[in-house]
Amino acid sequence: MADEDATNKLRARMASDGSPRGTDTELIAISGAQPSKLFALCGDRFGCSRAFRAGKFSVRVIGLAGGCHVAMAICVVEDHQWMLARDSMALRVGERAFVFALPGVLYGLSLPDGCSEAELERLEETFARYSAYQNLAVREAETKPESETWSLPYEKLKKLAEQSCSKIAAAGPPAGEAAVDIAAAKIQRAVRMSAAVKLTSRALLSGALAPADHLNVALTTPPAAAPLPSVWMLAALLDAIETGVPPAATMFKGSAEGFWWLRKEGLEFLMGVVRAYGLAAKKRPRVDVALAAPEKEDRGDPPPASPAVAAAAETGN
């Protein structure tokens, strides 16, 4: 009954006045004759990396106003979404190439040749505002093959990861694991994480995920920009949904100022939405579907091969 109530609450809040409670703002969109490509980076010198989405790239911000203003910044390629966080790295590694570090996943983003300098400058400003951004790019006299886009900055990225106390995303394979298995595992993790991002953002946009009831919010002093979610909130949510067990420890690591994260009530609410769809919490997408098919939660199609959280993300439609 509690699970059913959670789902009804989410739907009711979205439908109560015919419009979402929050705002969904597109900050920048980049498209061209060729699509942007999204890679799962993995393997030694990223040699096992694989492109798994291609399409228009955009950055959006979900904002929830009211007594406690909070926000969530999201990157999108085709139907795949990932979160920007001030405690997670976003790195420029080439003229039109970027890397994003999220729990268990390293994304590589390759933008089309038609990008203007003005667009790239705006994009850098956006990443600097919503993530732990660094520019590691070195201007090259000639264009490099796409495979070298990721292999050349590998050592720099490895050094940054070693300096990080959390080592957010491991790119290397376990001993003896085949390259195709490494890439498939990373892509599956990315697809599940995308669905968790959609579930959270839609619940926030609808007003069903309420700061007073479900979130811990640590404002800056004095109050400045709207608090953003910690990357560890996303990791804890995905792990809780997949295991069916909320984490015993806090979901936040480091200084809390300027961040928001889920309280126990928020975690249980989102887990209830997932359980209400009747899918097993540990269900994984088939490898061929994750590699070849678009994520179905945005199209309203039944998701028999998607993870549990992907089905719950449909509540935003």
C-alpha cells in the first residue's frame, strides 16, 4: 500500500494543476551535420571504450522554487541523461572532447566539428558553474584520430583519479575480463544511472520530491546559487534501488555547503515508486538492448529489458 501511495502521490502532484511544479530550462544545445557521440570509457588507455549514443547534445537545469530553492543540472545526448555535480569532475580533454566522472562510469563526449568557439565557451562556463570543471586540453596543430581523443589524455585522467580520495570511476578491467564484457558492463551501469537521473529529476520537477519532506539541503552562507545534488546522492539512490536496501551510512561525503541529498524518507519514496511497477530491483538490461536500442523510458514503450528504475522513470510522461 505504501508503494502504491508513493506512485499515486507522484502522479497526482504532476496532474494537480496541469503543469509541473518546477522549471525545466535548456541552457545550451549543440547540434550539427554530424551528431555528438557519447562513449563509455574503459580499459587500459581507454582501449575498450565504446560509443553507445549519438544525437543532439544539451544541458538542462531542473529548478524547484518556493521556500527552499534547489536545482539539478543534467546533460543529454539523444535519450541518455547524466548529472553534473559540483563534487564530480567534468574535464575538457580536446578541442571538442570532454570527460565526466560519475560513480562507476567515465563518460566521453565528442561534439561535432561544426561547434563554434562561442558555443564551446558557453559550454565551459556552464560546466564550471555546475561541476568540478578543469580544462586539460592541449591545442593540436592537426586533427587526431578519434581513438586518440581518449587515449592521449589517459595518463592525466589516471593521475587525477589517483589524487581523488574517492576514486569515483574505475576505468580498468578486472584481470582476465574480455574487452567486450568491460564495455558492456560500463554501458549497462550508465543506462541504469540515466534512468535514476530521470526518476529523480521528474519527481523534483513535479513537486513530488519535496525539500521539506524528502531532502537535506545545506545552503551556502550567505545564500548564493541554488544547492545542487551531490554525486553521492545519485550513487546511493541507484545502489538502494538495485539492492532494495537503503544505505545505513550518510549519502554525503565532504563539505555539505551548497548541496542537497536525499533523506531516508526521500530514498524510501523513490524506491516505493520503483517497487510499485512490479519489477525486480536487481533486474539488468540485456547487453544487446543496452548497446543497440534507445532507452525506452522516454518513449512510453514497455521496458522489458530495462532495469527497475527505468520503468519508474516513465512516471514523468
